[in-house]
Amino acid sequence: MVVPGTQRTVAVIGQGTWGVGLSRRNRSREVEALRLGVSLGMTLIDTAEFYSAGGAEEVVGDAVADCRDQVFLVTKVWPSNAGYAETLASVKQSLRRLHTDRIDAVLLHWPTRSVPLRETFRAFADLQRAGAVGAAGVSNFGPAWLRRAKDAAPSNGDIGRLAFNQVPYSLGHRQVERAILPYAQQHGQVVMAYSPLGHGRMPAWRGYSALIEVAAARGTTPAQIALAFLTSRPGVVAIPKAVRPEHVRANAAAASIALTPGELRRLERAFPLGRAAEIPILPPYTVFFRLILWAATLQIQR
């Protein structure tokens, strides 16, 4: 899929890193899982400075050290670092942890009332001009915040253009399709679906029996069908997290599954859209954010 406003393409199924880097004992296993995913075509890797207090970025940096040019790297700035100077410093630290001189896309992790959006987006635009960042975007932005972001983003061609919105999106959480996905399609944004497999809670989904039946008829797994459903939507990519090699391979294979119109209708009936709703934003307390990062750092160091 082509990233709007750039000459870059991204894999429709990439790799997420939430929870990666929490323990040094698991680092080699996590690095190898990411490297396996890249070798299988999942060259989009998403991470964030908040994940494991930077530990996830360090794991990603190790994983892509000798294949950096094959990978589309995405990271995110936490709201406590959303000010202009803080964003510049945050991205500088992310570059260091990722062992690279450029990030392919940087996103504001959550909307925040603590800092005007214009400050964050001005920093993103300056980073683009400097060549440290390829594309800009947002994460967890619902319809109201997307409208605010559009007004706040610099209007200067592709510089400052918001090319991504990363949101929770799965068969069990289809509300995105009511307003967020249409907005993205209208304004040329890529929707990056995180938690596409419901953090392992798929069996609790109300339509899970239909998912099992479609998968059985295909000779695939329910998780693969769930991913294929998302990537059947124009402008959507999915970023499941996997550490076990068998899960990495299964996720990669899902990219080649093209669901039939009949299969899509069956899944749509089994998994209704649900009501449109704003994505909750985090409390506007910078101290609160810093305490979370501090606590996560202590956990990693144990």
C-alpha cells in the first residue's frame, strides 16, 4: 500500500511491539521474531517511546540493524513530550534507541489538551524538512480530534500532512468503520489497526463461531481470517504482535488471503458495527504521564 504524500509503500500486515522489551531475558527471542517477520514480508514495524519505557524501540533497533532499508519504521511521541522542543528531543532519543538516522513515520500517540496540537505538528514538519522523519500522523484520534488535527496541521504540500491514524480496530471492534475509516479514506490517510486480534480475546467475540466456520472452510486459522477481513478494507493495514515463530508465520500468511464477497458479508453480519464513539483521551496531566514512564522503567530494570 502506498503511503499518501510519499513514494513509500507499507506492508498491509506489519508487526506491533506493545509489551516487547519488558525483560532483557526475552530480548533475543523478540529480536528474532521481528527479523523473521521482516524476512516474510512484514516490513512495517510499529513501536513507541512509551512501550516498555523505550525498551521496545531498543529491541526494534537491534532487529533491523542489518536490514534497515527494507523496513518501514513507525514510532510515537507520548503526550507528555508533545510540546515543540519536547517533540524534537523525543524523536532524537527514539532515533538513538532505534540505531537509525531516520524514522519513516512519527505519530502523536494520543490526543492531549496539555499542549496545542500546532506545536507537535510544527515539530513534525521541521523534522520532515531535516530528513529525520519521512511522514507524520496521529494515533487514537476519533472524529472530533481528527477535525482539530486537520485545522492544526501545517498546510505546505506533503510536509506536515497527517498520513496515518493508528486506532484499535478488529472484527470485534468495528466502530472505526462508522466515522474514522471514512474520514481517512476521504482525506488520504492510512488507518493502522492495532489490537487486530483483540489481545487474545477472540473466543469471547459474539460472532466467533462464524469466524471459526469461515476459517475451517478455508483451511486457515480464525486469526488469519480476522486479519484478512481488516486488510480487505481500502486504506487499512494491521499490526499484530507476535513473538512465537509459528504466530509470526501465520500472520504473514494472512496477507495473501483474499476473502470472497460472500465471506465478507457473513462476517459483517456476525460482527455488527456497533455505535460510533470517540476514543477516550488520556488525562491532561504531564506529571501523570511521567510517573507511568518512571514506573515502567523500574519494572524493566528488575
